Amino acid sequence: MTIAAVVGASVSCVRPPVPKQDPNLVKRIEISNLWTQVRQWRSEAKMNLDPPQSMMQWTRDKSVRDVKQKTCREGQPEPTTCSDICSIADNICDNAERICTIAEELGKQDDFAQEKCSSAKASCREAKQRCCGCSESAPATGGTW
């Protein structure tokens, strides 16, 4: 065997090192994907793609749980005509919880993650208000939102 053949054979067996993936980058990508879903659901609910700044300011220091629970009246029934918007609201709030959990892992200094958490919480609040508003305005036997 020639030297060139030996070198060629050994080079073909060597793999380049796999770069380590930044775990924070992976978390930011997950936040982006979840936040994109929230925007899609907002669109389906005929809401603006982003929540109002005032809503984001109001929810900034609150937990997702507080945002969800302090929206509707206690024991307020959900008419079947509201199931679509209420289901979207639940999905948005689920994503908000995950986004904010990841943002907490990334820390307060991660502006991107904290901004997406605030936006997701505000979206949760606004969607829950839509759900509750639908429940208040829709007759128990039917109606539209």
C-alpha cells in the first residue's frame, strides 16, 4: 500500500468535531417557536398579532397563573359558542407558562426571553378576557362571538 493510500484511508475515517450547541440558544429557539404559535392563535382569534403595551406592562410582574385566574368572574359558565376562543386562550396560556419557565431558566438579564414572557402573559390575559367577554355576552343556549 502506498503512503498516499494509507493517509487517504486514515483521513476518511476522521470526522470533524461536532460543535457544542449553546443550551441558551436552544432555549431561545424554543421560546421563538412557542411565541410564533401564540401569534398564530392570536390571528385565528382575530386579535392583533401583538398585545397592547399597556397589557404587557400590567402583566410584567405577574405570574401566568395570576394572569389566567384573575380574568373571569368566579363560576362563570362557558357557552358552547365560546369554546373556540376559550380553547385558543387556554393554548396561549399554556405556551405562556412554558415561555416564562424557560425565560426564568435563562435569567432576568436575558432581555429577549423576558420580553417574550411579558408578551405571552399579556396575550394570555387578553385571550382570557376575550373568552370571558364571550361568555358574558353569549346566551347560555347559543350566540356568536
